Amino acid sequence: MKNLFKFSVAALCAMAFAACEPDNSETDNGQEGAGTDELVIPSVYFVGQYYGNFNVNDLGNVAVAFVEGGIEFDENADVSGGNGTTVYIDMTMPLASDPDHAVVAPGTYAMDADEEYLLSTWSAADSYILKVENGEPVYNYEPFTGGTVTVSKDGDNYKFVLDMTVGDKAFKYEYKGPAKLVNSSDEGEFSNLDRDVEVKDLTQASMFLIGDIMEDGATETWAISIGDDHYDLATDWGMGYSMLLYFNLQPGLDGVPSGTYTKVLDVMDLMMGEASMEPNTLLGGFASLGMYMGCYYMCPALTEEAALKSGSVTVVANGKTYKVSGKLYDGYGNEVSFDYDGEMVLMTYEEYAMKSGAASQPKGLVAKKPFDFKKR
């Protein structure tokens, strides 16, 4: 499952961050607006994955990346332009007792040059920097050759201090901001929420038919994706608030009809044959290899996301205008409420999949990020 790190989808150009020079810099991405009406969009996108006992050494494996600027890629995922920097660090820490709410353990991490994945180390073989200036790579997935990573708690945020070398050159970088990890182990509820969430300022939505994802003829599944002004419907990703909703309906419809949907099917039960697809139901959230299906909440600016597994959604359809509202719950009972009233853009799944990077994935999965990383 460790393939959320190293770029494989060439769509960083969709990101609207301001490029900046990370060397000898300090980047503060504190969410001053968290919990208020204002959502602060950070200049650096932090993404972190917790993989559990991935290296089979009874220790926790974590991959974190700091992404800023806008790097462009061609169809082969080679750099083709832009300006930006991505720093990726593979780290080993104690196993987390709760994989859904794991955080990088504070402390100083030394270089692991021999792929031993010892406690409080970062892996030289699995860490790198990609830096592009004026369309040309300065560092093209260049490995780090030495140094330390120091992690500390800073109020509600975390601080990462990188004192590294690339070849024989010093590389210093600091990040302060939200740093929740996403659970990419094989256990848990796949939600890092620790509170109820009101998803605000939703301004745009799309709808598309995915089809008979279970190939049993019982239903056809439609998806509705809703986002705020920071969202891009074509790639189905943005730094702000968004909702992904899956509706299982009787075959042959031309869209999601009005109604209140109160039953949420469990994806794993369906896969194990312990449940069957039913019309007029929702599909619970499920993630695999950086792709998502079912009902999901995301806010990358707050480094949080949640698979939603129960609750209800009400749809009122009036031509191209839709009202979509609901209260859904993650596996811990945290409530995610939302309300959208506006135009619904009808898309084809094939068009959507090609733009989002979902085309090569199993049917029914969609990309909720403009890129994914792959471990080398």
C-alpha cells in the first residue's frame, strides 16, 4: 500500500501555491483560522501517511512531504515546467496505538544509510528532494546524503526542522503547521477527525455516472462531488473543503433523483459477499492506493479527511440546480454536516477519470488528489 509517495500523476500544475525558495527558510503554516469562519490556505501543502508496521520490524513507518509551488509534468510524469519544491522524508518511529490518529513522534531523526529502518531514523534510500526553477530541475528526485530531521510540538501545530545535505551542499528547511497523518495501514476506521465538522462555503458541484461497480446488475452508482472556491472539479481536488458522495440507484436513470438516503452500505461487506448492492442507498467511504470511493470528507488545508460510514443525505433536484445536504458520521461518531445549493455540472466518468488520474484504477475509484507519490 505504500505507493502514495513519489509522483506518478502529472498534475501539480493544478495547484495554485506561490513558488518560494525553501533553502534557509522558515515556513509558518499555522491554521489561525481553524475553528472559525475563515479557512487559512497554507503556502505549503503538508501530506503525511502512516503505514504501520510496513517494514515488518514492529516499528511505525511514516512518509511525509512538503509541497510548494507548481511543478508541471508530461504524460510520462517527467518534469516539463513550472517552479516549485517537494521534499519527501521516509521516517521510522514507534508503532502508533491508534493508526487513524497517528502523528509523527517528536524527536530528532538521524540518517539511516543502510535501509535498516531503526527507531528515530529517516531512510536515505527512500527520501529525496525535487526542485524546479523556471521549468528546469535543480534537484531531480535527488537523495539526501546526510543530516537530521527534528520534530517538535508547537501549540496545536507541529514543527519540522530539516538540517540536511544534498551532495555536498547544505539544505535547511523549516515547516510549522498542521501535520495530521492519513492512515494507510490495513486497520482502523480511516478518519483522522477528533471533532465534528461543518463543511462550509461549498460553491460548486459535479455529478457523473460510474456504473455497475459490483457488476451484478442490481444498481448503478452515481457520484456527486462538492467543493468550495479552492476546488477544481476536473481533477476533483483542492486545498479547501470538499465532499464526495456515492449513490447506488436503480439502473437507467439520468441523474441522482430527489430523496433522502439513509442507508449506507459497507464496502468491505460488499467485497466479502456479506452484503449486496441495494438501490436508493449510499456507499460508505473506502480508500486504496491513493484513490477514493464512497462517501468522504476532505480538507487538505487542515490535513484531515474521513471515510463516512453512516448518516443520511437529502437531495432536491430541480433541473441543473441541486440542493444537497446531509449529516454523515465517521467510524468514531464524529459528525460531518454540509449544505450545498447551486448548479450541478454533469460530467462523464470517462472524462473525469482521464483528468483526475483515475483511469488506470479499478472501476469506481476516483482520484481525490492532483498527484500521488510513489515510494521508490
